[in-house]
Amino acid sequence: MDDPGRDDARAVAHRVRRRGAPPAERARPDAGVAGRAVAPRRRAGVHGPDRGRLWPGRRGPGGRRGRAVRSGRGRRADRSGVGRRARHDPLRDRDRRPWAPGAPLVRERPDSRDRKHRVVRRKVWQALGVAGGLAGAAGAAVGVGVAARRRTQIVDDRRRLAAQLSTGAPGELPAGEQSSVTADDGVRLSCEEIEPAGRAELTVVLVHGFALDRRTWRLQRRTLAELTDPAVRVVLYDQRSHGRSERAPRESCTLDQLGRDLDAVIRALAPDGPLVLAGHSMGGMTLMALAEERPELFTERVAGVALVSTSAGEMASHGLPGTLLSRHNPLTRGVGLLARVQPKLVEGVRRAASDVIWSITRRYAYGDRSVDRSLVDLVDSMISSNAVDALTDFVDTLGSHDRLAALPALAGCEVLVAAGDGDRLIPFKHSETIAAELPDAVLLRLPGVGHLPMLEQPAAVDEALADLIARSARRVRAARGVRKLRGRA
């Protein structure tokens, strides 16, 4: 028999076939899993709490609207951060209105005009990005050019500063004749010649040290110019990239090249006659480099050599240079690189720290802390007239200096080795090492004196130089007498 109620129930069951929770549960949009607290609806993750719901606007099998979003552990494309955003972030990207409980979940389809606007905006930003990249590259090129121009300007300013700094008040020091000599690689070297009142028997060439200039010998100018027995002619010059001399390429800032520069000065300004060479610090190393390259010059013409506060090698193993001249010191290398790229910045920091640099100069240049302030100012002005990166160019060659084997070339000359035992830059034991290689050399030890004995103790250095010149003149006269005897024979 027919049961209308049962048939209606079957029809309803056939027509509404549902899976999962009963209709009562399904009617609650915020219903959670049984036994768990209901979490507030948020947009965390890709689909977030909407996982397992039906998408409106689509018809599934049997005429049902919507289909179930896959529940359980999400696949690779469903996980956050994977896949294309327009395909896997449908709710977060397109549902722009906040959802409230009880409100229908309707996906808002973007207008075609909005899509076009987004495409246009994306292309505009891409074009702006390309333009920005090109502008950045052009700006970097311009920055490098500006840095190079600033570096050249600073070098020129420092050269003018060195030229403006007089060697003394009018009448205080003997006037010298300014000249220049071109080195074998084309670098111009600023020189000065001081002629005696009478005929010169010897030519004395004075070579300054690292970070200084020829004003290092300021207090010896008058003493040497006033010598009469023998009368001498004095030649001074600024080493390359120092003082008034021209800035040299970094690869040419070596002791070997400094030795060739000295040879060029001798050939140009003292082409004949006996010589006395005096070198301080790096200037003494320059003499050793010349002796290593041209030992015959010391046999034929050089009668006397003065090595003042210098070293024959192992500069990077003792004292302050052991830190500054190390090849592995990032500070020295970093300062040199920064000075080449940003010279104005480095020079500005240098000027800002001028008082600190002045105190450091007094501490390391002189042994006597109560030394005359004008002498500290003199050294400070010499150091300041040289660009920072020009000084760092010599770090490698000073650190690798080793010319102990070149000292025997000086054995045929009168030799003076002078230094202060208070030298913090090149300790006195370097002078003892040199004197040990030259048994006939005169070793002058100045108690408590620092790295610049010719300024700190000028009287003692003047006396030692005068004695060296007198001994050299006697050697020259004796050699001339021997040649005359041989000629007669």
C-alpha cells in the first residue's frame, strides 16, 4: 500500500542528499569541529577557516549549487606562499568586504576596468623601476667622476699649501734655487739647490722620510751652508707623492723607484764630483735601494753616507710599524681604499681630528714631551700637506723592505749611523744592526731622542754631519793624491 508520508520522505531524501554534518549543524556558518572550540572567522592562510565550505555561484552534481572546498591537509598548491596568487588566494584577494556571522558568503567579482587599471599600474611601476635602475647606474658613474675630481682638487690644494709654506722668515735661512727634475717614468720631482759662497768641494744630497718633505732638514741648512773646510753644495728634494713633488701612480710608489728617483736627481743636479748622501727614515732606505741597484756609484763617487733613524729590513716585526705595515692589517688597507674613493670625507675627518693628530705627532715624532711646539707644528704641517691615500701607497713597500745585503756596497764610504734610543717608530736596534754590518761606521746614540733627531737635537746631528763631511773630504783628497801618484808613475 502506498504510504504518502514515506514517499514524501524518500523524495525529500533523494532530492536533498548531503554529506557530513546534519542540516542543523550545516546551518551554522561558525560551527566548529565537534569537541573543539569555535574559532572566530579570520583570513589566515590561503583559505583559512573557509576550508570545507561551498562556493556560491556554481552548480555541482545533482543541481546543487557550489562544491565543497577540499578539506583536510592542504595540497602543495593550497599551502600559503605556493602557487599563483590569483589562482590560490581567491578569498583573500577578491573578497574585499569583511564577513560578519549570518551574512551570505558572496564572492565579489572584480570589475574588468579594475583589472585593466591594475595591469596599467603594474606596467607603470615596472617602467619606473627600469628608469630608476638606469638613473642609479648613471648616478654611480657621476659619483665616481665627482670623487676623482675631488681627489685631484685636494691633491692640487695640498701642493699649493706646501708651496705656500715658507722654509723660514726672510734672512733666517739661506735662500735656495728652486728647480725640478723629471724621473725616468715622467713624475716631476721638486728640488732645491743651495750654493756656497766659494767653490764647493763636495755635494751633499739630503733625502727626507715617509710622510714628510725636505723641510725635515730645515735646521741643517744654515750649518751646511756655512761650512768652509770643506765648502759644500746642498741639494734637497721632495720624494714622489710628497711635499711639492708630483703625485705618482700607486704602482710606482716603491723603494726601488725611489732609488731611481735619487739617481735621476744626482744625474741632473750633481752630474760630477764627490757626493755625501744623507737619508732619514725612508730616505735611508732610498739610499740602500740605490746602492743595491748601482753599487758602482758608491765606489766611484759617493764618499760619505749618513743613515739617520732608518732600518735595513724587518720593519713590520718591531715597534709601531709592526701593526701599521702588516699586509693583514685591515685598518690601513681600509683607510687607503676609502681615501681613494671618498677623499673629501677622509680629509674632512682628518681636519676634524687635527688636535688628536697633533698630539700623536708629538708623541711619536719626538722623545721629549716638552719639545718646542713650533717643531711639532712643523712636522704636523708636513704630514698634513700629503694626501692620505698618497701615504698609504707606500705601506706595502715599507713593510717588505729588506736590504741588509745591500749594505756591503757602503763599506768603501765614510758611514754615520745615527738614531735616538727613544724612537717609537724605528727602534734603535735597527741602527745597531746596520752598524754591525759596517764595522767602520760611526754609531751615534742619542739618549731619549725620538724619530726626528735632526729637529729634536739639531746641534748633535749638525756636529755629526760636519764630522762625516770632513772625513769624506779627507778621503776624497787622499784618493786624488793616490791618482796623481799613479799618474806620475
